[in-house]
Amino acid sequence: MQRIPEVDPLRSTELRLHALFLQGTAGDALAYRRFLQATATHLRAFLRRRLSRWPDEVEDLVQEALLAIHNQRLSYDTGVPLTSWMYAIARYKLIDWLRRHARQDSLHDSLDDVDEGEHALFSSSDEAAGDARRDLTKLLALLPEKQRDAIILTKLEGLSVSEAADSLQVSDAVIKVSVHRGLKALATILREAT
């Protein structure tokens, strides 16, 4: 009895997208359109998982990521897995959106009282969560970009070390060291502040 080789779906997706991408950059408009359509489907699922609290933002970020992929298509290194490159671009767009969103949230004054102080609009736990989010954003801004991005991806977004490494196009060791040094720096900053 002959054994049927197992097909790795991730590998077949990578190969299919890579072939369409290369055909598209060589001038095949139909292949490029198929590449963008397939990529949009993958990015939509990727971003939907990470933006479950903001489902209305997913499509805008998909379009931003597709535009960035299109604009950076000539800089793609064919030695790097295409899907890693695509997801790295999508993660950067997501991180940019999260930063903008956090900045916008920190600019808004909270409405503490309604009806001349009779009814609180927000509970104290909501206010504390908002304060913590603003404080965290300020603290992370004090770190070097490499450490900040590694902490955001692994500790806040919940990516694995290897996923974060793929996203930032560095080794797993660089992510581990960046997270360790970043957390150590944050601890020092907090100790000195008290």
C-alpha cells in the first residue's frame, strides 16, 4: 500500500501566493489581482482575530495593508517567506492603528459627572482601566522602538515569540532579549518614579 504524502496547508498557501505574487510583479495583471484577493482574505482573518473589539476597523486596516504591500512589492526579498513579509506589514499597520487609537483615547477628557454630580457616567473601574491604558502608553513610549514593539507584540497582543520575530523580521533571540531588557527598563523607571 502506497502512502499518500501529507500536504501542509500553510506551505501550499505560501507556494500559491508566492507564485501569484511573482507572476503579478512580472506583469501578469490577472495573477496579481488573484494574489491581492487571496491576500485580503488572509489579512482579514488575521486582523479580525486581533481587532475583535473593533470589528468596524478591520476592513480599513486590510486596505491599508494591501496598499502597503503593493507599494513595497519591489522591495520584497524572495528569500523571505512571502506570508511572513505580508503579515509583518499587516502587524505594523495594526500597531500604528493601536498607537493612533491609544493617542486619541488619551486626548479625550473623561466626563466624570452628569446632572450636576448626581450620577457618575463611568464607574471607577472604567476610569482606572483608562488611566492604566494611558499610563502604559506613556511608559512604553520611553523605551527604544525595538523593545517597545517586542513587548507590545508578545505581552499585549499575545503573539508567540516566533510570531513576533516573524512580524519584526528578527530572530527569536532578539525578541526574547528585547522583551527582557524592555521589562527590566520599565521596572527601573517605575522604581525611580516612586
